[in-house]
Amino acid sequence: MQPGKQAIDGLWHCLCPSFAVPPLIKSLPFQPYTRRIPRLWLEALQRPAHRSYIGRNFSRSALEDPSQGAPARRVSNISSIHIRSSTSGATQWNGRPIHELTDRDAHEALRKASTSGNYEMVHALLDLLLRERQEAPSSPSYLALILANTSPLYGSLTEVSKLLHEMEELGIVLDSAMYHAVLKVLAIHPSYTFRSKMLHELLHQRWFTLSSDGWHDLVVGLIKDRQIEIALDRLEQMQGEGIRIQPWLHDMLVYNLCEAEEFDEVLKIMRWRISSGEMMISASLWYSLLDTASRALHHEATLYAWRKRVETGYLNPPSGICTNVLATASRHGDFKLATDVFRVLGNRSHSFQHHHYEALIEAYVNGSDLKAALTILCVMPSSGVSPTEATTRAVYMYLRQESSRPQEAFAILQELKESKREVPTPAVNSIIEACIHQNDLFRAVEHYKNLHTVCSAGPTIATFNTLLRGCSQCARKDLAMFLASEMLALNVAPDALTYDRLILVCLEPEPSDDRNTDTGYEDALRYFAEMKTVGWFPRQGTVLAMVKRCCEVGDDRAWELLSEMESNGMEVQRAEKWLEKNWRGCEEAKTGWMVAKRA
């Protein structure tokens, strides 16, 4: 029984608002032995057979303005299949010339070529079927053309858009396969607006549902479009609907999240994959995760990758990544991880340098294990790496935070000395420096006096420079002179910083002296003269302090100091203006300086 006609009235549109009646195509008069071919397709068929066309290179005449005298004609993609002639390259399929293929084999080859994104072969086969064998354009032909645009080299969303427009004009209704094919193209050539339009038509107007492959193509397009948050939402939606997510999609998302340094999301994905029983995760993915996480100093992600791959022996990271992991461990106080990095590096007979030990010490210090940090300082000389003042920076930063810590550290050093450890002098220097930072000069001097009980090497110039800084802060010139005599007795050669701080100590009058009658600056100028004979020059702030002190007492040598500063490349304009304004001495010295300046 023939079904009755369905009335498309207002009630129908109210119940099915997404239903759209395809545009009616006016019928042509019957012509026997002819096929109805779209006009624009016919134009493509009439092109010279030897000419090669590429989908991206549309005819210029289609873009020309009709007002300029050029023939106005519309470009579409199935006409501009720009059907590529079989002489342009793709002439064989599985070793057989395509002209020898039967219609059935040609259609099967077209399906496989379009699925693999073989743009040239698709156009060659369509040239065979439509031009030579005079087949009518159909939905599968358009589907093959759309899928051909998954080619990264030749594919184009512009071509797909024109194909869809031509299908609409011909009254070919898009089915689910067409929409999924467009999603595949969008996975290669992402476009936010085009994707939104297709999804709206697919899910809301046509009431289709996405297949598993469609979900994967959708997420891939979002990832390539850098819409990572939306991609994560869609991934959770796939998990909620029970869709099996392919490992390669997880890998792609993890790579992009690592690049964006979104390691919290990476950890969620990796933990979910392992908890769901996925064991064959790519080794290169673990390597990339460990590399990027350690470079970004993300402790949790670094530790997770290290435990899963390095501790189990599946991955032997290079020394550069090990150094990054060591830096991450030291930043977060994970001395267990830092020690394990030393184990891995030691197994390959790696030569440890200062920066390795500094990171390990920092890890123990940030983990509040002061004894282990000081023990490492004592072990370093036996490994052929002597600690320096820079090596103890992490210890110093830790000790200065609380007033009781320097004394605790010195007690630990005494215990290490009793256990036959060789205590290096920089370890005691860090304790003295922490006391100076806390303005506890008395305790710093006490540690200096007891230094010989724990350090057989004795004090260094760094020890005296630190104590002299404390003398300058507390205006203890008498103690500074005592330390200077100690240096002579112990045969410790001074450096530029030693002279600099002795000058600063001499410039500060002692509490019992009147600043206007104090002549300590004379000692400072003598140290300055002695310093110049060695070829050194004080820091700019120190010279400015001498200038100001000479200005206060009206000493003409203030102008000579300005000249010395200028000859050593220091900036003197501000100091000169200040001195001219506040000068209390002889005007002749000031005038002489200004005349010499103009000359």
C-alpha cells in the first residue's frame, strides 16, 4: 500500500523545529541518453585534460569583479573538484592502472583513498568515474571529496565549505557520515566558527549523535585549536558516556598540557589511565612528562614520573633531566628524591660539581634536616670538591631565620668534628654570617674564637670580611683593628673587600667621640691610599661616604676623591651637585675644581 503524503504544516514545524525542507530543484526537460550534471561541474569537465588543478588554487576568474569586464561565474568545489587529471601524478592503485579498474573496484579504491586522505588519488578516481565513465555526481562522491581534504598538504576548509554549499544547491541532504567527515577535516584544519556551526547542525538541528570516532575527531580539533579546557570537558563527557578513549588521544592531550605547563591536569589523566588498567603508555610520553615537569620545577608531577619510570628501571634519564629533577627536589625540600638522583648519576660514574652538591644541600635544608646538610659539606672535600662560600648559601639562609639556629649549627659541627669529620671553614663562616645578619656581633666573635676547635684549616679572608661588616654596622673600630692585627698574625692576605670595609669602619666615629672632632677618617684615607698602591679601588658607595665625611670637616680632599671617581668611570654628577651645595671648606678648592671641570 502506498503511504499517504505528509502535510508539512505549522503544527509539524512546531513539533519538529529543526526540520528543513530541501530546496526544490526545477526539473529539466527530458533528454534521452543524457545525464543531468551541475553546470559548474560541467565547466570542470570541459577543462583541458592535461591541466592539473590543486584544491587550494582556485581559478582567479572566480574572484574577479564582474564590473571589471571579467566573466562572473561562481566557483564550487565539486565543479572545482578541480578534478585532477590522471596524468597529473596518481595513475595507479595497488600496482594497477586506474583505467583498468572496474567500476566496483574504482568505488572501493575511492572509499579507501578518501579515508586515508589521499587527495591526488581521490581526484584521479573521480576524474575516471565522472569524466570518462560519465557517472552522475552523488552523495558518496561528495563524501569522498570532503574526506580528501583531511590531507594536511592539500586539504582546505574553504574547499569543504564550498562543497557543502554546492550540495545544498543540488538538494543533497547531509547525513551523519557527511558531518563526521567534516569533523575529520576540522581535526586536521581547525576552525572554531566552522566547528560550532557543524556541531549545531549535527546535534541540534538534525538530531544526530556523535560516534566514537566523531568524539575523537572533535577533541583533536579542539586541542589543535588550543581550546584545552573545552577539550578536557569533552573528554570527561566521553568518559561519562562510556566511550572508550583511544590511548593516542590521551597522549596528544598530555603532550599539549605539558607544553602549557598544566601539570595538575596531566596528573589526573595519567593516574586515571593507570587506575583503569592501561599499562602500555608510551615511553616517550613519560620522558616528555619528566622533562617538562622538572624544567618547570613542578614537584608532584616530577616525583610521579620519577617513581613510575626511573625507580622501576624503565627509564634512564640523561644528566640534564637529572639536574632539573635535582633542582626540583631542592626547591621543595624532597631530600629523598635528591638522594635518588645522586644514585642514578653515581651509577654512570658522573663527575659531581658544586651545583650538584648545592642542590642536595638545599634539599636537606628545605626539608629542615640541618645535620644532613652540614654533613654533606664535610663530605665534599673527600669527593674532590671543596665547598666555597657560594656552596653554603642555602645553609646561611636557613640559619639567619631564627636566633637559636647558629648555635645549634655550631654544636652539630662540633659533633661532626668529634666523629672524625673534616669540617670546612665555609661551614663556620655561614654561622658567623648568620649572627652578623641578626646584629649579634658578640656571638659572631665567639664563634670566630672557637673556630680553631672545629676547623683545622683556620679562618679565611671571607671570615674576616664578614666580621668587619659586623664591625662597620656596630661602629666597633677597636674590634676591626684587632681583626686586622689577627690577619697579620695568621698571614691572611687582605683583598679589595677587606680594605673597603676597613675604610667604612674608620669613617664611622665611635660612640664616645664627637663627629666633628673625630679624625678617624684620616685612617680611612690612609687605607684608601694603601689600597690604590695595590691597584684596587673601593666601591662607589664607599668613596661617596669618604666624600661626605671630608665635606663635613671641610677637607679639600673631597674634590680629589670626586676626580678619582670620575677617572675610574663612576657617575659623579649627583655627588658633585650635592658637594657644591653643602661645601663648608675653602672656596678656592671649590673654584679650582669647577675651573678644572670646564677645562
